[in-house]
Amino acid sequence: MNESEFNALAEATLLSIEQQVEDADTELDFEMSSGILTLTAENGSKIIINRQVATLEIWVAARSGGFHLGRQDNVWFCQSTGETLQELLTRVVVEQGGEKISFT
């Protein structure tokens, strides 16, 4: 994947996450600024999702750690946890804010 393809795919992924949070019936808030998506739980806890063009990865920063996700078999996948982006986000949102969203 080249940089242009990565940027288009990463942008679509961030917008999809934003839309799913907006559509969910939760107290989770979100803000997109300069390609960085910040999810904020009712307790003030934040999850930050952004793209890293140099490594062609999406990075997630959460209380439980920092996660780097590369593209594998057409999904964003975290080698360190064995989770897809959707699985990882579902888990960290529950851990930090107690909210249940099934990301797809």
C-alpha cells in the first residue's frame, strides 16, 4: 500500500469510528481534529486514535497502553494483542468508560 492509499483508508476508518460513536446510545463523546480522533468517556478518560503515515499504521493510545495496528488481510490488526481495531476499541472503551459499543 502506498502513502496515498493508506491516507484514504485511514481517513475512512477514523470517520467510520466517529460515525459509530455518534450513532451509539452512550455517553461517549468524540472530537476529530487534524486527523486525530479523541474519544472521551463520561469520567473524562480519553482514547486517542490517529494515523502514522511513516509506518502505515493506526495508533491507539488508551490507559491500558499504546497500540500500533497495521493492515493485515484487509483489516487493521494489532500484533501485540492479536486484536482487530474493532475488538481493541470495544475493549478499551469498556475498560475506560464502562460503555459498550460493538465497533464494526
